[in-house]
Amino acid sequence: MTADERIAQLRDEINFHLYRYHVLDAPVISDAEYDALYRELLDLEAAYPDLVVPDSPTQRAGAEPLDAFEKVTHPAPILSLANAFNVDDLRAWRTRIGRLLPDPEMRLDYTVEPKLDGLSIVLTYRDGRFTQGATRGNGEVGEDVTQNLRTIRSLPQRIPVDPDSQLIPPPYLVVRGEVFFPLDKFEAFNQSRMEAGAAAYMNPRNAASGSLRQLDSAITAARPLTLYIYDFIAWEGGSVPDKQWERLELLKAYGFPVSPESQYCPDLDCVAQAYDAFIEKRNQLNYEIDGMVVKINDKPLADGLGFVGKDPRGAIAMKFPAQEKTTKLLDVQVSVGRTGILAPAAVLEPVEIGGVIVRNATLHNYDEIARKDIRIGDTVIVKRAGDVIPYIIGPVVDVRDGSEQVVERPSHCPACGEPAVQIEGEVAIYCDNPACPEQLVRRVEYFVSRGAMDIDNFGSQTGSLLIEQGLIRDVADIYTLNRDDLLALEGFKDKKVDNLLAGIEASKQQSAERVLTALGIRFVGNVVAGLLLDALGSIDAIAAASQEELEVIEGIGPGTAVNVITWFANEKNRRVLEKLRAAGLQFAIEKAEMDAASQTLEGLTFVITGTLPTMSRDEAKALIEAHGGKVTGSVSKNTDYLLAGEKAGSKLAKAEALGISILDEAALMNLVLN
Ligand code: IVH
């Protein structure tokens, strides 16, 4: 096979697996097998750069940044829809269109589709290849965002996606859909934006539109955008079915992502039922919907009904009750994040929104509070979407009585009292004190959380209490908690202590990926942790890597690389790391590698005496053993080192007499780290 042929084959295969993974959520090969195909293609394209084409899967990482978006004239107007707000409005719509039909009572059937609250896009395919993608713009002219759309994994670069499919799409085909930001990724994404000093997006819709309208498509590539397609806009040289339901089926068969919530309805009662069902499930979906779209299934008939303004008569949007309410902003509290960000948090007069009592809302940052002129005591409009933390749309200025108070930016950390700092060019305000107790509470909370070490029975109150009692001074202290200390705490009975200790013990088996995530290095969430470990094999190798070595890893940018380097360069962090190693946590993808990486004290015998500055003697012992050393109880001529702290007594004297090397904690660290 020639390089040319193999490249073509690899592209088809990779596109197919992207589809299985991102559209069907049913991969048929492992991640490692996928990676191997992808790497083979990358290597071949590097060897034959002339064979690189824009729709190659390797180009999904983004292309050269643009100066501006080109304008695109749509082949047909990109319409919007009239609204209905309840079932009465729906029936009134049916009656209105009845008057335009030869028989007002004629049987009509429908499709119902979720009305995604994202960004409308228009995709062009020529001979089955994706050639252009545009935003809706004003409905006639939109912006060319082809490069950005290419980065979306669920968007088919070629149709049909399935190589075994017999379907031949029209040589010229334009479809329409909606790009959106999955709700389950939204908060973590905003969090990392804030940590990077950027302003948070107000809601998932803004995040989708902001992510798609980037001149540098590499930025879009790093965002978890996805899309659903729901309509044909234009085609030439072929045909599409007359029925909307069959059109959705055909879109699916081509390999487009189509909402699985779409449904066929033989009559209006079914539509009414679907409406209630959608309202019920809207908060369980992984995207925001603000209504349901009802379309007459017979498209030629629907099109024949014409328009009212820009709204076609043959379809209608049934809006849901807004998940928005007004309530009073009682206070704005300052919360301290694990990286020291001082974030404003709204305390609200409790209000029921869509079946849930809302007491708190995010305010993102102080710039936004100032921009929206939100004041304490204001009546504010609060919006809720899915399980995402609700946010404040803005104040109702008209009902102010003059008692409202401007929100002050914090000048000091509320937890430790150190002055707050703002980094030039960044939005966030920080507490810069690494010893801030509240930051430690957050770090511990993050360390034990579900996405990190996932320690059962370790709630955030437990963390706060242990820190308050001085039992935890860094996250590694979690592994030296002992039964007696815990039993001495108020409310800690046998059972509770056993459960807690069992949870901690079990977490030692968590993967190196989770350990790396749990360290809480800025920008290193579990995805990046996975990339780093896949490339380098162990936390030690990552700690030892240079900026350049990190940056060549796919998916690792310079910002992440700097943060990784800075974190591992910090003496305090390295101590924590060694304590975690000593506790027996997984540091490498394979255990064998970890052992190999840490046997620096092999063959050496230690004795420990006195009080060490930051470690207990048990911790020091575990540390030494983890690195292959041995610890004995008494000094003899076989002792290699005496590890001595404050108030060392007779053992020190004996070691001196025997001429044995004496180490303090810092010197031991040096031995271990070098
Ligand atoms: S059909 C004539 N179907 O809702 C066809 N629209 O006002 C008009 N939307 O801007 C659109 N999901 O961005 C249609 N399944 C769906 C939709 C949908 C979301 C958006 C679309 C449009 C707005 C309608």
C-alpha cells in the first residue's frame, strides 16, 4: 500500500471511531488502539506534508489563527420560530393553520425536538465532505467559522461516516443545527478560566458562542463543544425525504449527531404529552433547553403554509416556564478557593426555581458585579439551568429604595487576613498566602473529592475540623491520621472513625492519574493528568521533565507546562509529594516503574530520634522505607544514618561516638530527592 492509500484509509478509520465515540457514545476500539491509529497518521503526515488536507482528523487541533471571519451568504434564509407558551397556544396554532388547509380538520402528524439553547450553525457538504460552516448571523449572512467547527469531534468531516454505508448524499448539501457547551463540563471549565485569570462565562450558551467565535481555532479545539443537527437547508443533485421524521433518520444515518430526545407524534395529544415530559426531564439533560420545537411532519405541506415575518407557520417553539425568579440579594460573601482566588458568592433569600430551593448563586468575579451594578439588598433575577449553580442575571433597578449597598472588593483575605492581591491583566483577586488555612481546607476538599482521590466518608466538614485541630497541615497528613487522634474528636465514634480510615486506606489504590489530579496543580485536571502520565509514565518523570519536554506532549500548552514546572520546583510541594509516596500512593502507571523510580535509599539503615520539624517519626519511617531504606530502633555499627530532630538524647550521643552520619529532616529530603 502506498503512503497515500494508507493515509486515506487511516483517516476513514479514525473518523469512524470518532463517530462511534463522540456521536454514538459506543466506541468499538480501546483508547490505546485509537491513539495508535492517530499517531500513525500523524507520523505519515509529518513525512508527507503535501498529503495533509483540511478535513484530516489531525487538523482538529486547530489551524492558523485568522485576522477576521469572512462573511457567508446562506443558500436560504435561516429562519426563527414563533413561540407558544402552553398547550392552549399550541391548539390555537393548529386552528390557525387549519384555516389555510384545504380541509381544516385534516390529519396532521408532527415531530417534537428539544429546543437547544446554543448557537445556530449552518454546515455545507460537497461530495460528502464538510467544506464550510457558518454562524446564523442575521439569518441571511453569517460568519465563516469552518476552522473552528472542524475542531468539534462529533461533527462529521465526511458523510456517510460509516464506511459500509451505501448511502450517497446529494453532491451539494447544507444542514442546520445547534452547537452547545455540555453542562457537565461548564463549571469546571469556568473554574479553570478563573484560575487562569480570565473572566468566567455567564452561562453555557455564552460559553458556546464565545468558544466558537475564536479567531484562533486551537482555542476552540480545547473546548468541549458539541452539536446536534436537525434540519436540511438546501441540496442539489439528489433528494431528501419529504417527512421531517425521515429527515432526522437520514441525518442520523449519514452520521450526524441528532438529539435522541427527538420524537415522532401522530397527533396533537401526543405533542401535549411530550411537552409535559420535556418539562419533567429538562433538568436531567446535559444541555440547556428553553423549549420544544413542534414541526409538521409533512415538509412540503408545512412549507406551503408560508411565513409570518421570519417565522414559518409550519413549526412552532413551545417555550418552557422560564427557570428564572426574582429574589433578594441578602449578602455577598467572599469564598477562598484552593488556589487562593477570592470569589464573590451571592447569599439569596431562598426561592423556589423549577422545583428546587435556591439559596446561593455564583457572581463569578468583582468586575462582573460592578458591570451589572449588583448591590446588596437588590432584588435580583436569578436563573437556573440543569444542575449548574444558578447565576444572577442582574438587578431590578426600578424597585430600589436607596438602602442598597455597593459590593466592596475584598482588601484582605477573610480567612487569614493577609492583603488581597490582583495580578496585572487578570480578573481574579487572590489571597497570596500559601499558609492560609482556608486554602488548605479547599485543597483537602479537592484532594478527597470524587474526581480526585475519591475518599469515602471524608466530607468537607471533616476536613475543616481536622485542620482546625491541627491534625492536618497538608494533604499528605490525611494518610497519617490515627485512630486515637480521631476518637478524641467530638462526634467521632468507633464506627465513624473506622469508616473514615477504611476510606483513606482504600484510596491508596487509586491510579497515579487521580493522585496527580488530586495535587491540585493549576490546569492539571484529570484530562491533562491523563495526557501527562500517558506520555511520561510516572509522576516522577513529570516532575523531572523540562518545559520543552512537557510542551511537546499533545494537549499540553505552555501555560500548563509552566504551572507543572513551578509546582514541582516548590520545596513544600515536593515534601508533600514525598509524604504521599511514603504513604504508599500510586505514582506511576505501572507499579514496577514506581518502585524503580524510588529506590534511592536501597541498602541503607536508618535510626530516627527526636522531634522533626514537619514530619512525624512514622512518616519519616514510611518515607525511608518507600525509597528502599530500612529503619531500626537502636544505633549500632550497622547504622548508616541517624535522622535526628529536636531534643535528641542518648541515640545522638551514641551515633556521634560511633562516627555515624547525622541527618536532619532537610538533609534526608535531599537524599531522597536526588
Ligand atoms: S427549527 C424553520 N429546530 O431555536 C426552522 N430550531 O427560534 C427554524 N433551535 O434560532 C428552526 N433547536 O437556533 C429548530 N430542533 C430545533 C431547534 C431549533 C434549537 C433554535 C434555533 C432557532 C431557534 C428558533
